[in-house]
Amino acid sequence: MEDKYKVAFDDLDNVISLRKEKNIFPAMGYTSNLDLLCDFQIDILNRLLKENMQGWNLKDMKPVPKIITIEDLLQTMVFYAINGIGGEADIENINLVTKNFQYTKGMGGTATQGAMALATIKCPSVVHLTDDSKDVCEILSSPYIYTVSEKGRLIHTNEVISKGEQEIHCIIQFKKGDVIELGEQKASIPASNRLIITKITINEYVPFDQNYFNYIESNAVNISSNVLSSFNALMDKKVLEEHLTYVKKHILKYKEKNIKGIVFFEDAHYHDNEIKKLCIESLYSKVDIVSLNEEELKYTLMMYDYKIDITDILSCIRGIRCLIDKFHIKKGIIVHTKDYSMYVGEELEADIERGLIYGNLIATAKAMFGWYGTKEQIEKILTLPLSKVGLSNKEIVSKSEYRDGIKIVPSKYIDKPKYTIGLGDSFVAGVQICFEYTTTK
């Protein structure tokens, strides 16, 4: 496995150069927004708890449907932190966060974060923007990131004329080992993770840019993979149904001109289970690959009364196969975790194991350095050990009845990541590098 990591890294420049020569891009959709990356300091949280939450039990704190008061904010933060899990929460007034925590500006949205990760290693992509504000376009400005103009041509974001609202998300990154205190109560944070606090505006409706879709459909032979994501913020069922109907037609048009192009759906945490079900039951059967993390895999299966143990790799595989069979996913499922990434499904023309390696490297660089990894930073990741859990899982799978049709790649492991923000998005970006086959029908 170490040799495969080194060979993949050594070949990265050649692979990207070949993509440029062939004028091949991944298409990255659909949402963008401004992230405020909050500097989470445990002493600030503990002070706020002392000032506002006397008489509360830390273990009784639960997330609220919508954060309105400081008490709502604190109990939501505590719940996710002491359980070491990621999540999302809506907020009425973003100032409730910004007045208590320092922050820096960053990029939000699976597609756009993925595009930034690729741009840092000089790999071009095309993005769909929803928030096209000056802040967002400045952060995205790169010779390797394209979007589509009103005239239907590829442009860089410094050429975009903003026409939509701005949307702000606060990202609160909590750290493994920090101790939350309230009076005599203490609770250690078991794992580094993040809470996304959103003030939904434009992405409540995810306005589709017709120019982007027309470009992808007309130039499908140059689009190696078509990434779908970010339906999770939609709350209006009627609006979502309209979007899903449109996307299904778009997929057919894309496939007509590039039958080998990969339709890639990155799943996510949803604000509403009914919305999540509608997305699953509408899109899973239309896409080639579904990608999600182990928590999302667990909760998705639970919705269909199927329980798995995410610490048991064979239990995960059985659950994955259940989803593939139930929803007739065309190729397979990718699961990405801090310890390993895994593809389960039919054999692909693309070297999906290589894609998983690139995904792991780019995500780990983001975790280690706190921003999108350069080639030099990614090279430093090679010196890290492989995850012991990932190696053990790989060994278990290799000796099991499930070994055929499965690629599992142990991650390069760091115990205390600097950031867990955008790791899944960076992973998704890396995987797209392996999809380079294009053809006309």
C-alpha cells in the first residue's frame, strides 16, 4: 500500500497534465457560500456555559430545530462536541456566533471546496455557483477554476457579475481532548469534528444556472465526471422535486454524449429525513457512484430499518450492498472515513483505487495543514503511517467472502487534525482525478 501511495503521488503531475492536454474537466455542482471559519477555543465555550447555563446538565443538552438564543447555541454546540460527531444546525441571527468567536473567511459548498482543492494542485474544474457574491468569487479566483458565463463560455470567477444573495455558514471546529466544563461537570471531547451553523438564504432554493447545465450537456465529451451535491439544504419539498426532475433529465443528456462519463453523487447530512428520502429514492438509481461518510451510511440505512455497526467493516459492506441492490445504483458506493476509504461495486474502467488514494492524500493534507494542500504539502503526507484500523480492515476484507468488487485504501493517519472542515469535499475532489475516460456515443 505504501508503494501504491508513492507511485500515485509520483504520477500526479503526469495525470493532471494529460487531463489538461485532453481538455478534460470534472463538473462540480451545486452550491457555494461564504464560510466563517470560527476559532473555537474551549475556554470561551466554558466561560459562556458558566455565564448562561447554570443548573444545566451537560449530558442533557440537545440540538434545537433552530438556534435563536445563546442557550440554544450552547446546548447545540455541547451536544455535537461531547459526542464527537459532525452536524448542521440552522440559526436565526449569525451575529450570535460572530460576536462570541473570532473567525476567518473561507469557501463553503462541496463543489466549490472540491474545486479549490483541485486548483491547489493545478487541476482544472468547472463549478456551478449559487452564492456568486464578491467574497465568494474572490476566494475562488484561480486560473484552474472555471464557471460558465451568460454567453455560455468558460470564465474565471473574477469575471463574474454578481447577481444573487450572499449566504453565510459558521463552521465551528472542535478538537479531540478538549474538556468542556460546567460547574463540577466535565466532559472530554472524544473526536475532532465540526458543527456547521447555517443562515440559509439563497441555498434554501439552490437556484440552478441554466448556462452551466447547457455547457455540461453540450460539452459532455470533455466532462469526465459530473458531481451532484448539496440538495441537503433544500427544505421545500416542491422545490426539491422540481430540482430532482431537472437533474434527472440533465443526467440523461450528459450520458447521451458521454456514455462513459461518471455521474457522482456526494451525499450529506440532511436537515430533514423526508427530504433525504426523496433525494435517495429519486437519484440513487440514476447515478453511477454514491459517496458518503460512515455516519451518513449508518443513518441512511437506519431510515430503511437496517442497522450496521460502523466499527465492523464487514457489517458496513453488507449495508452498502443492501443499498446498491435496493436502489439499483449503477456502479457502486464509496465510503470515506478518517481511517480508510472504500469502493464497493462493479469493476470500473477508471482506476478507482488510485482515485481513493488521491482522495485520501488531498483530504489528509487539508486536515494536517488547515487549508487545501499543495503538491509539496501532499508529499509530506506520504511520510505519515497508514491507519492501523484501515490496515486491519483491509486485511479482514481480503480474507472474507466480500473481497471481490471491493477496493479499500487505508488512510494516512493523524490523530489530531488541525481541521476537519471540508475533508469530505477534498476527498471527493481527489477521487475525480481518476475519471479520465471520455467518448462519444
